[in-house]
Amino acid sequence: MKGNIEERACTLAAYIIENRATVRAAAKKFDISKSTVHKDLQDRLPGINRALYLQVKEVLEENKAQRHIRGGIATQKKYKSIRGL
């Protein structure tokens, strides 16, 4: 997935939209860094496909709004497993 940057940006956007995925999940799926995902989606995609960018931006904003909840759940699971509850 290293070749065509425009194609990679569109593929990443489509994956995130279809799966409501996080940047971290997309990076893991395509074996690239989170920084590359951000660069492709935030900087490159608006110039390539504005409509796709607006759709993926919506999903990323939703993920950002839920981030603190996911972190709290992960911490809760961590401490429950430590205490053996």
C-alpha cells in the first residue's frame, strides 16, 4: 500500500467510513503509521476528493468525541483484572 498516495488516501477513507474505524485501527489494517493515516486524511484527501474527506471527517470527529469513554473503559478493565474482580 506504499505506492500511489492518492489511491492510498481514498482507500483509507473508504475503510474508515465503511467500518466506522479509528485512525489506530486503519493504521494497523494497512500496516502504516498513525501519522501517515492523519497526513493522508487531513492534508492530502481534501485536495483529491473533497466529498470523501467530509464523510471521513465526520467519522473521525465522532471517534474523537468518544475517545474519553473508550479510555475509561480500558482503564476500568485493567484494574478489574488486577484486583481479580
